[in-house]
Amino acid sequence: MMELDDQKRPEPPLSGDETVTLLGFLDYQRATLEWKCSGLDAAGLRATVGASTMTLGGLLKHLAFAEDWWFSRRLHGHAPAPPWNAVDWGDDNDWDWNSAADDTPEQLVSLWRDAVARSRSLTTEALAKGGLDRPARRPQPGGGAPSLRWILCHVIEEYARHNGHADLLRESVDGLTGV
């Protein structure tokens, strides 16, 4: 049975094989972002701290993009899906961050949750067809294809880094703190 903490986040397992441990930590990081963004209106998701333009809404959209990029595009070699397929990234390399202010809280949360659901399904598929050693179908720009293990570790790192930003942003909105 999965244990949940006070914020209803799944606790990573204290013992388990490598796959269960990696997926447990990724789900914990995903749940942390969801907790930090929960219950906020558009103004809350657009709030910034200091000189930074980073917002919680931008984090949701950026991490939705990261989910699709790593698990769909890179791991499985799928073509970009909406909304990413209509973006002129050459015109705005930070489109995911910059366009979030134009979206409603419901659109941002839905975009992120849908991306997470796709990533979970694609991870399950990859595990069944090669396990953690399964190489990505799209290699790195310099050559070499990362394994599913590498991708999971990288996405955990991406969430952990941005969850630190989410802590500061959420505290500035309404004082909510906690790890």
C-alpha cells in the first residue's frame, strides 16, 4: 500500500528495486509541484518573486513540455503533439514559460496532468520493451542515446530544481510553506 504524507504526496518506497525507487521519487516530485500550484487563481499562478519572471503557471507549462519532450519525443521518437507542434521555438525559445500567462489555471493544470499521464504510460511501455536500459529513439545532439534510467534521473532532477523555485513562488503568493 502506498503511503501518503500530510500533503497527500506518495512517499517514495524505503525499499524496492531500482525501477520502483526511481518511479517513486519521480511521482513524489510531481506531487510536490501539484501541491505547490494547487488552489491558486490566475493571479497566484502569475506571481513572480524579485527580479525573476518565473511563475508557478510557467513552471506547470514548462514541466508539461519537459514531460512530453523526454518521454514522448526523445524516448519514443514521437512527433511533437499539441500545443508544442505549433510553436515557433526559433522565435521564442522560452515560449512555454512566456505563454503561460495567457492560459487559465484550469488549462495549465490540465496540460500538465495530461503530460504526466502520457509520460507514465510511455514509461510503462518502455519498461516492458527493454527496462531501464532501453535507449531513447532520438539521440542526444552530440550523439549517443540516453537510457530510460538516465531520462528518469534527469526528469527527477528537473522537478527537484524547479520545486525549489515553486517553494519560493508559493510562499510569496499566500505564505504557504513546507517541503
